[in-house]
Amino acid sequence: MILTFFDSHAHLDDRKFDADRHEMLMRAEQKGVSNIINVGYDIPSSRRSAALAEKYDFIYAAVGIHPHDASEAGENSLEEIRCLAASPKVVAVGEMGLDYYRDLSPRDVQEQVFRQQIRLAADLRKPIIVHDREAHGDVMKILKEERASDAGGVLHCFSGSMEMARECLKMEFYISIAGPVTFHNANKLRQIAAEVPLDRLLIETDAPYLSPEPHRGKRNESAYVVFVGERIAELRGIPVKELAAATTANTKRLFRIKE
């Protein structure tokens, strides 16, 4: 059985890949990464994400406004997200959410833009990609109040507790695990990676950020999702091919990708 991995969250339009983007994508393909979702975080990156998905058959896009960029969202931003999302290669709205670690946008503005995008995604019938950093309680409150389960989605680069993961699962959300699961001090995340039902689990790189061991501290790239998959398979005591097949199937199911 050929191993096929799906990198469910990356930012490959980032300028850090300008010098070798195509070569980096070919390295991912050689490592068995069959598909990638490239995720926007503001209007320019959402445009680039959609364009990258049009250029490569195996790349899909998400378009949205990150909480860091919420204060820059103008009157027409949501309408542009709506227009970009009309492309068949755009499979989700996001990333969106709350970030109380850096607080680069006022919290009330973060919340407003988060709620607006959840409503837009429900209207478009597309799932959402949720960013949550040190804002667990408010993220869950908003997801419940906005009935985000109607749209469905994923908590990307999950950093909450096992109790929060269970609440997300009750809402039929998926949990995505990134490179930090390979870090030596990630005890809580390793427990979650081992216990989340296999049919609700995704894997990702968040490239160019959060490189897994043994590349920690260097630029991340989609080929490195293999290290995330191998570590989770080890934690769960299952073959890597089973983990790869399950997370690939889960990602396609969530984002309604048919090939």
C-alpha cells in the first residue's frame, strides 16, 4: 500500500517559499503528500491561495481573515471572501478565530469578524478553519452561539485540553494536529493525538511555521507532515499507513473533496 498524506493546513504562498516553491512542492509529492490545503489569512493571501490552487491540481484553498488581521478588514472584505469562495478549488472559509496571545487586533473586532465569517460560511455551505490561541473559552462560546456546527469545520493546530477536544467532537468538529506533537514537552497534545477518534483527526504542517522534530526551528514545508503522521501513529500504536489513509479520508470528507 502506497502511503498518501494530506497536509490539511499550510501557507505555501508565503514569501519564504518564493525562491523554491515548485521544488518544495515536488519534495512533498515525492514524500507521499497527495494533497494540500493552502489557507488564506487576509484578502491578499486569500487571493494568492486561490491562485495557487488553480495552478496545481493537488492543492486546494481556503479564504478568510485571521484574527491578527481583523482590524484591517474593510467593508468589502467579506464580499471579496464570498467571491473568492465561488471557485470550486476553494473548499473552506478561514482561517478565522481569536488570538489572545498576540492581541494584534482588538478583541471585540476579532469576535465580530469571527462571527461574520461563521455566518458567511454557513450561507456558502462551506466548512470553517478555526484559529484559537489562548482564547479557548471564547472560541467555544462563539462556535456554540453561532451554531457553527451547521457549517462544520476543524480546530487547526489544536492547543486546547482534552475536555475542549471532547466538546469540539460533540459539535462534530474535527481536530487537527501539527508539528508541536513531536516536541519533547508536548505531553497534553500527545494525549489528545492518541485519544481523539481516528475518524475525526486531521494532520497539518502550518508551513512555513511550527516545523516538527527533527527540523524544529527551521522553515517548515508540506513534506514534513510525514513526521507528524509518524509520531501520531506511534502514539496510537497503529501502522503509519493506517494513520495516513484515515487522516487523508477525513480531510477529503470534511472539505467535500472528490477526485
